[in-house]
Amino acid sequence: MRKLPFDKAKLEEISAKWPTPFHIYDAKAIRENAKRLKKAFSWNKGFREYFAVKAAPNPHLMKLLKEFDFGSDCSSMAELELAAKVGNVGEAIMFTSNDTPAAEFRRAWELGAIINLDDITHWDSVLEAVGGTDGSSDGLAPKPIDFCDRLFCCRYNPGPLKVGNSIIGKPEEAKYGMTREQLFECYSRMKAAGVTRFGLHAMVASNELDPDYIIDTARMLFDLVVALSSELGIQFEFVNIGGGIGIPYRPDQQAMDIANVGDGIEKAYKETIAAAGLKPIKLFMECGRCITGPYGYLVARVLHIKNTYRLYAGLDACMSNLMRPAMYGAYHEIVVPGKEDSSETSVYDVTGSLCENNDKFAIQRMLPVLAPGDLVVICDAGAHGHAMGFQYNGKLRSAELLLESDGSVREIRRAETLDDYFATLDFSGL
Ligand SMILES: *Cc1c(COP(=O)(O)O)cnc(C)c1O
């Protein structure tokens, strides 16, 4: 049974002020985890985690992570603005987008972000968006931009060279990144345009629990840096191994030992970058899930118990608060505070109220016997949880709360109201 950072009495106290459902994040645990991550990579001078904003796009969480010098990994206009709002600008932003609108390249450029190109054609898009030229144009283009102080990165897709992982799928079927040949061409074009500062990126896994997969990805990128450096005569400043470190959603799964991953990547670094005599390069990652995922909880209450062909526990939360079970069939552990030690159990489908039959947090789950009014805590909702919420069926997104290290609770996002829901409609003239 999962150990929670609050008991039933504390949750009742919180829900007197913020009615269920709500998301609550454990600040102390997030801090401890951030420290562990930094320690695992302390061998690498300049190591930096860029928190994947999409996992939990809340400025208060981003600010908490900034205490550890975590930057922001952004892939949309809103995420760029959020980063700027918490003071993550310049090279504290990794702009890893795909199919990118020009306005977003422009904004990323204005903010001084590290721009990570998903495709070889995106170099032209950047040039166009920021009004630069690569020197090969017809003279009608705006005057050249000085790229030499800006960091640019390319996203590599190894295709069939790398075996896929279950969520992200086979690399050759993934829409992200460039082929090896395109990488060489893109870097040489950037070099010709005056770019002098380079990084290399790949992200080929999602929710991966095998440390070797992450270590092998780093090694693959280090090898590629060695090849690119010698063939093109350019110098790399960083390798970004992406996100994708998994968390143990199921009770029988083990958390990845991050210290072990750090050691494995250090060994790969020594055998490649260091052995080739290259200048030291920085290791970046852009994890989301493993940074906040295990430390966020969706707290709801049982509204109804229904006994038909199955036994149903209907909650006051629904899939608009947590999409993962409906979307991926994902497993999320459920704890019933106050009934943790109950010996009486029943098998439930735990549902929400959406008119969709996949609106279920758990299917045929053994739980303590439930009654209306019971508090229910859905674990591991701290990443890709609230963030994925939507308003289908007129369901509103819940509040987000932060359980501070001193035990106090702070609202970091209010719950939506019907006025929010109707805000984009004009009822006049009906
Ligand atoms: C989603 C995403 C991440 C974060 O992935 P996690 O699985 O949450 O670690 C990082 N980088 C990119 C480009 C992404 O799309």
C-alpha cells in the first residue's frame, strides 16, 4: 500500500476549504527527488534538467524546481510564456517543439531560448521567422543575423537503429527528429550560416523503467557527437538525452535507480567523449514524469455505489481530471484514507460521471469496501495529470494545491467555474 504524505483527517481539513476533486502536490518530496537527480549527475559539470512543462504546466511548480536551477523544456507558445513568467529565459529554456508555427520560433528567439530543431526544414523556418539568411539567398532576404552567440540543437531519430519502447513506439514510426544523414546536413548548413554553438538531442522513450535504455540512448548520442565533431569540424556544448524516465505506477514495478543511471552515463561519457579527446560537454535532460509524477495526487470523493452487473464506485472526479487510464489503459494506484488496513474488500470499477464508458480510473480493482462520502486518493497524478484535462461534456478542471514542506497547503490554481467554461461564448443576440 502506498504511503501518502497526508492522512484522512488532514484531507478532510483540506477539503473543507477546497472541495474535492483537487490535485495536490507534495513539495517536500519533489525537492528531495530533485536533489537526488542532481546528485546522480554531479560528475558532469554543467548538468541541467529542463523540466518538461507540459507534464505539469503550473508556474508555482516550475518556480519550486527553479530552486534547483531546473530550466524549462517548452514546446508551445503558452509554455514559453510560462517559462518567462517564472524567470526562465535565455538558455534556461529548451525549445523542443515539432511542426512549429513561425510565431513560436520568433518568441523562442526573442527569449534567447536554445532552439532544438525537429526537422531539417525547420532551419529555413527559423531563418524566415527571425529574419535571418543563410547567405545563399538572392539578396532580397533581410540582412544576416549574427547567430554566433546562440545555441542550436538538432533532434535525432535513430529509426530502425534503436529498438522502440512501448509508449513512444518504434522510432521509425515516430514523427519526431531527423535521420542521421539529415543531421549532418543540418549542422553543416547552420555552420555555414555562422552558428558556432551546438547541441544534440534525442528522445526515444516514454515511461521507460529500464535504466539501460536511457544509458544506451546517451551512449548513442555521445558516439554521434564524436562523429559529427570530426566530420564537420564543429564543437558541441551539450547532449540532451530527452525525458522519458518512467515511474512505477504499478505496485509490482520498481523505480529507476537514478544514481545507477548517472553512473552508467558517466561510464559511457568516458568511453566516448573523453576517450576521443573532445572538450567536455554538458549533459542535459528534459524529464517531466519522473520529476513530479509520483508526488501529485488526485483526491476525490465517492458519490455513489452502484451494483448492477458489476460493482461501481462513482467519484466526483472524472477523466477530465486524469486522462491516463482512459487514454492509455494506464494503471494508477488508489488508496482509501482511513480504510488502509481494512480487511473487508470488494472489486470495483471506479468511475467518473462523463458520458463515456471509458471514464474509469480503475477496472475490476480490489479495494476496501466503499461508501458514499469516502475520500479516495488516486496516486501518481503529478505529471500528465491535471495538464491533460479537458472540458468535454462540460466537465471543469479542478484546483491544484501545494502541500508545503511545513505541512501548510497553498492553492496554486483555482478550480474552473461555469463562467470560465462559458467565457468564449457570446450569449447576446440569441
Ligand atoms: C513529453 C516530452 C518530454 C517529457 O517526457 P516525460 O515522459 O514526462 O519525461 C520531454 N521532451 C519532449 C520533447 C517531450 O515531448
